[in-house]
Amino acid sequence: MHNNPKETARIVSSLQRAAALKLTLAEDPYPLIAVVEACDTAIRAGNKLLFCGNGGSASDSQHLATELLIRLRGSVARNSWPAISLTLDASALTAAGNDFGFDEVFARPLSGLGKTGDVLFGITTSGRSPSVVRALQVGREMGITTVGLLGGDGGVARAFCDHAIVVPDFDTMRIQECHISLGHIILELLEDRLIGADR
């Protein structure tokens, strides 16, 4: 096996940096608990969770929505819970982009699918994605609880979030790694709270 010291150092450095970011987030768990409580309230009231993001964050949106709708942990038997990723429908996305502009690709379907009492997760590593910011703005206007999974300093998205969880870094890859970990933690705690109602 070829041993490249520079590659070895890069691997170690990347893993250490990712671990350090997660440990920083672990210093204040209460924002996560507040999000879990908002999601718990929404699901118990018959409402739903919605997710949106661009690029890798679009994949995270689909990933997290699927784990609510289908399954998070194979060891837990439960009902399907209502969750929608606003990134899924290519026809709706391209129609909204064509007819209203790309900034409206999530806000437009949200205005038809969302309702007061729902929870919207806007995922943006920069906190500045116009389409996500616009969705958060419209969600708040509709009485939807808005959650931001953000990066850097939170960007302009932070102002439209009822709950903002900010990964304090500007490296997109490291932020995305934290976002999916944060999402899994939120859903795992939510599942623990809700499974009693299913049994």
C-alpha cells in the first residue's frame, strides 16, 4: 500500500476538525432540544415537517424527510410521520424557477403545502441562499415554525429563523457533515418522544 504522508496528515486533520466542530456544538445542546420540542408539538397536533436546501443541502433535506416518512432506526417499529422535502419535484421546481424566479422555488410550493403549525427546516451552509431565505421568510409569515441549519455566522437566514443552529465554520464540507449529524440527533430524540404515542 502506498503511504503518502501528506494524504495521511490531511485525513487526520479533516477528522480532527470535524470532531472539534461537533464538540463545539455539544457545548450548548439546548437549541437542539428546542427544535425537538417544536417538532414534537407539530407532529402531535397533526402537522408536518418540511425541508428545503440547495445542492448537498437538498440531499440532506430529502434524507431527513425520508427518515421521518419511512424509517430512521431499523430497531424501532413506529408509524410513518408526515414530512416533505420541497426539493423532490423537478416539475414544480423548474416551473417555479421559470415562472417566478429561482428565489421562489421553495417558497412557492411552501405557500400551497404548508400551514400554520408546521415546521420548516431551511438548510444552507452559508446562511445566504436566497431560495432558502425566501422560504423561511414566507414560512414565518404563514405561522410556520422556522428552523435554520446554518453555517458561518448564520447569514441573513438567521433573522427569519425561530430556531437557528449555526455550525461555526466556513468550510462547506465540514458544515454539511455537522448538519446531517444534527439532523439525525433531532430526529432520534423526536422518535424517542413520539414512539410512546404509536404503541
